[in-house]
Amino acid sequence: MDTHPPRPGDLNDLERRLAAWRPSAAGLDADAMLFAAGRASARRGRLVWPAVSACAALLAAALGVWLAAERAERLALAQQIRHQAPAPAPPSAPAAGEPQTAEAPAPDSYLAISRALEQDPDAWATKTPAKAGPPPGPPPPVPHILRAWRPGEWIEP
């Protein structure tokens, strides 16, 4: 709303008449008006909130039933697998003329060490042969390190 009253010369005849009208304070009850507005707004959506609540309750019940059935199936399958656990098959020898696909692991590989630890945990370190060879050489040269730039100087490569 405009806080500055208009100058009388700026208004036309209709605007002057409208500006002169003032509401009557005698017939106005603010509490009754707000109460009536609240009742009128509640009458429009009388069936909306119960319908939304019923849909939410049905959805929660359906999801609960589905979750219970899914859990029962999962537990039954786990029980079935637990009772029917097959014994590991013994490794079969390759047929004559068939190439052998599995290679023996390197003696210092993780697989060989873990197998040795299963058999004899104390003797695995003595069984692994030490690698013989020349000692390692010096590390490779470090690339040139860039230095911070100072005003008036070139950046070093």
C-alpha cells in the first residue's frame, strides 16, 4: 500500500470518490470473519485428508506384508542351502594328452605362503628361498623441481 497520500490534483473524479470512502467499523467483527473463513476452507477438502491417510495406511500394510514374505523366503533359502552344502569335489587328474591348465604358484606368492602357513606356521620362512641377485642400484633421478616464481624473474623449468 502506498504510504504517501496522493496529492489532490493528481486524482481524477472517480479516484477522489473512492479515496473518500471509509469502511464502517460498526458491523465488522474480525474474530467472526476469521472463524467463518476457517470453516469455509475446511468444508472444501472434507474427504481429501481421510483418503490420503487411508492410502498411506494401505501402502504401509502392503509393504509390511511384502517384506515379511521376502524375509521368510530368504530364511527358508538360507536354511535349505545350509542343509544341502555339497562337499568339495576332489581335484581330478588331467586326462592323457590333455594339457595341464593350472600352474604351480611361485614360492614367494601369497597363495604358496598361505598354504605353507596352514600346514606348518613356524617353518614357512625357512622354506622360501632367498632371491639371489645383484643389489638394487641407486634410485632413478628425481625430475627437476619447480621453484616458486618471484616478481622480476623467470620461472625455472
